[in-house]
Amino acid sequence: MGRKKKSKIEFRYYRMPEDIPFLALLGEKWVQYYGRDVDYLHFHNYLEIGYCYSGTGTLVLGEENYRFTGNQFSVILKNYPHTTDSDSDTVSKWEYLFIDVDMILEQFYRGGGINRKENISYRINSQAFFKSAEEKPKMAEMIRNIMDVIREKQEFYLEEAKAGIAELLFNIAREKKGTGLVEKLPVKEAAPIIQSLDYIAIHYMEQIKIEDLAGYCHISQSHFRRIFSEYMGMSPVDYINLVRIRAACGYLKRTDAYISDIANKCGFTTFSTFSRNFKQITGVSPNEWRKRPENYEQQLLKFRIHSEKGW
């Protein structure tokens, strides 16, 4: 069994390539000893698909430990605490896909069907899988095929990969709750934090009060502040500002909108507050960042010890 995980939890987030709804981590880099010097869980900002080709060890999903060998795969929800530990003195081969579910589904429901899209998205994001290829041969083959398409990069591979991922997501949505599925709510103490992260991701451009977040999670404001800071390594206000500044960086990079309009669009009521927070997080002014964003993104990605750029 894997080592007992400490209460610390780490947020590893990924940046998708421009206009591409997936990120693939493939190749020899992922043949390694997993879990070295790591005794805490982490979570991501996108749905994670992992395929284990070989090796042995323990996959930790929330409070549950699962033994992995070869030809098994995991479907892990965004914001779901987990980690992978190889057995001592062994290496394991995994490959990963991170998927922007909403962007994939958007292509099917641009002209309407919002309720259906939301229902499918909810079903995908309410269950986690850990299965063997023997149990789910069709789904395992889909995952391997998608990874091969991305790996080989033949003509039209992006379109082919998107189509394959869409088919995979619809298959995940059809799965029923039951054996082999892990419910969405993770470690008991982390559940309110996961709920609040989802809320902040949707409402960051609005005025968010900590008391409202606590009420949304059905806990007291003082308890919410304490456990949020413990798990995230920063206060709720600092995290909200981080999300807003990340969004602002995207607007600065992709548009020529006035900086004051971007500040307002990202939830800052005054330009001075936006400028102060932007410089505190990135180390430069919004105008400087816009001129040379490639020089400053790493500072943003490495903000605070518990918020790290994904592998």
C-alpha cells in the first residue's frame, strides 16, 4: 500500500495550447519512479486521463488506495486530490491527457442545447474511474488510439484527436454509478475547498465575498478561511486575485483591449487595486507584461509554494 499522505495538498495547473482543448504528456519522460519525495496529494485544473502501460504501485484517489499494474487507466476529475506512487525500486510507464471538457462539448452545442451540454458536463465531472483494459476494452482502446494520434502528428491529427476525445467523453458520460467508480467528493476536509474552487472559476469576474463562499460550502467563515489557507497555501482572497490575474494575462496576450477594461472584466473594481495585485503576482506592470509576456509567464505559474505549474 502507498504511504499515508499528509494533509498538505498541491494545486498543479496546466496551460492549454492556444485554441487546443487538450494537452498530452507522452513519451519516455513518463517512464519513471513516481512519488519520489512526495508525501502529499495534488489536483489539476482539467480532467486528467492517465494510462498505465507497465509498472506496479499505488494510485491514491482522495482517501482510497488502488493497486495499479499494467494496462489500466484512470479518469480523474478536475480539482480531485490524487497522486501516484511506484513500488520501491521500480519504474512505471504512464501517459496523460488533460482535457478542457467544456471546450470539447462546445462544438456540439453552439446553436443551443445548453441544458444538455451542462447535463453531460456534470455527468463527466461527477465520477472518477480506475479500470483495467480487460474490464473496459473499448474505452482503453479509445485512450490508446487518441494518444497514438497525437504522438504521430499526421495530417489533420488535431481534428482526429478532438473527435476521438469527444467520443471518449460521451462514453464516460454514459457510465452508471456503481462498482469501480469513485464519487466526486474527495477527502472530507478538502470537499469544501474543491467546491469553492469550482465556484471561483465560474464567478471570478463578480464580486465574491468570503462569507458567501463559506455559505456556499455550508461551513462557518472562520472554518472556511482556516482550511482554505491550510490546503492552498494562501488565503481565499489571494487565490481569487491569482485567478483574476491569470485571466487578465490571457486578455492582455490575446486582445488589444484597454487595460482598465480588462481589469473591470476580471473582477477588479478599481484600476489601482488591479495594478497593485498584478505587479505583486507577476513582478511587472500590466503594460510591461503585455509587451513581453513570454518573459513573465513563469513567474505567474510559480506563484506561491502550493500552486505549481503542472509537470
